[in-house]
Amino acid sequence: MNISPTIKINKTNSSDEDFIRLVRLLDADLAQRDGADHAFFAKFNKIDAIQHVIVLYVDGLTVACGAIKQYAPEIMEVKRMYVLPEYRGKGYASRVLTALEEWAAALHYHKCILETGEKQPEAIRLYKKNNYRVIPNYGQYADVKTSICFEKIVA
């Protein structure tokens, strides 16, 4: 008999202890993947003032997170997406991403944008699977050859 896990999605902010714990694991993973480039990217990933955070729980365990922050008047930027390795491939990242998109739309934002890196093939697959399209690199990522930027209309 297959028993479905209990999934809870919590809307919070960047002071949430579960979010902070997951972000530490994300940063450790990115430091390994990015190598010498990590310091450059890390300065754009501060979490001290993010007001829109999603934390996903499976059977009471903290499993995944993501956040959005305003990039421009009608645009939210997706930040800090992470799923614990042992829970990957189960659709949790898509659930977090969908919750973030719905939240952005409810706040009257028109579009979500994001940056990921070529050394993060799982993230690239996630965003393509969720109908994000590749766009020219924006802002601080404009001249970064290893960055891949995406957008999706959400409202």
C-alpha cells in the first residue's frame, strides 16, 4: 500500500530558521559547483531582507525552499531555490516554483526572471520543464558567460 506524504507549503520571509538552514546547504553546494567563481555569485545571493519565501515540508521535514524579490516594478526575481538531495526528482522544486509564481501574480507582478548557472543542469531542466524561456543575461549577469537567465509570464 502506497501512502502519500503529507506536504505543507509555508509562506514566510528570510528570517525563517528552516529557510536559513536550507540556504546554508545551498550555498555549500554552489561553492563546490562554482569553484573560483563562487565569491562573485555569492554577493548577489544575500537573504537578509527577502519578504517572500516558500518553505516546503514533507511529513514535517524541511525539504525545499525558494524565494522571490522585486527586480523591477512588474518583475519578481526567483532566488534561493533548493531541494535536499535525497528528495530531488519528486516534483518538490516545481511545487515551490509554482507557489512562488502564484504569489508573484497575487502581488500583481507580471513576470518572474531568474539566473542559474551552466554547472546546474538540474536547475536548467527544472525551469525549462516549468515553461521558463531563456532570455539575454540581465543586470549583474549580463557579461557572465556561465550564467543562463530565464523568464516566465505569470499574470
